[in-house]
Amino acid sequence: MLRATPSAGYWPQMPPLPSKDFHLTRAELLRLGAALCAGAALPAFAQRPPMPAMNTRPIPSTREALPVIGCGTWIGFDQRPGTAEYKRLPGVLDALFAAGGTVIDSSPMYGRSEETTGELLAASGRHDKAFLATKVWTSGREAGIAQMEQSFARLRTRRMDLMQVHNLVDWRTHLATLRGWKDKDRVR
């Protein structure tokens, strides 16, 4: 026998239960069981276990631990402010940093991705959490310097953690520039 006296305002849509020989239909019993299971599961969702630490590997030259998973910006970050896609991107960075990630990889080849990344990091004040990686992919010393300077401006940083030569385009020329910039601490 099931007896209940719902208090006013607690279950306003539920009529008072009969006082004698209360019977549930199969459908009502299933709904009640599903509701009880859902209610019992709520604490498990509310109290998530701590996330395991992100796997890292040391950078050979500095021994700095770098997460093995990063965030690439191709296509996903090539978004204009005001769009629904752009508005979701702070959540992407939140998830990356919350999981212990730091690496954000971009390129001037990725449309507006560098600019979007720089805007989002500046707006959140999290440049210090990011390990910024981008690329140079043009020929000639002056063109390479101009492209890299533009990447610094778009990413809103004075120092790049990693500058890569995309597809090894004119790599000997860019390598000389990058070695000089490393000596000046513009590139780590």
C-alpha cells in the first residue's frame, strides 16, 4: 500500500493519492521508475570527478613539459565576431585550459584564425596560459619577416613560443631569421 500527502506547492500538478489500495498502471510505474533513476543520477552529474592530468612530454632543449594535445585553429577559428560560431570559441579555449592544455596552433594560411585567437586570448586575459604556435609560408627574407610580424600582431603577442616553416617553403632563409629572433627572445 502506497500513501502520500503532497504538501501544497510541492507537487501542484499531482492530485492527492487515494488512501486505500493504490494501484499503478505499468506505464505509470515505468515513468515513476525513470523519474527516480534520473533523480538518483543527478548528484553524479553535479559532482564530476576531477579530470586526470593532461599527458605531457618535455621539449628536448628546455625540458619544459608540453601537453601532448593542443588546439588547432584551421577552419574552426576562421570566424568573424558576432557569428554564432565565434561566440562558441571562448568555450573551446575554456575546455582546452580546463583540461590542462596550452598549445594553440595557427597559421596565416588559416584565414582569420590568428586574429580570432588573439582577440579571444586578449578578451579572456589568458595569453599567459597559451603556448602559441604559428607558421611562416612565403618565400624571401623580407616577405617572411613581414608575414611573421603580421602573425605577432594578429596573435597580440611580443614573443612566439613556436614559429614553424610551413611545408618548408624557403626554410633556409627563414631559419636564419628565426635563429636571430630566438637570440633576441622573440621566438622561444
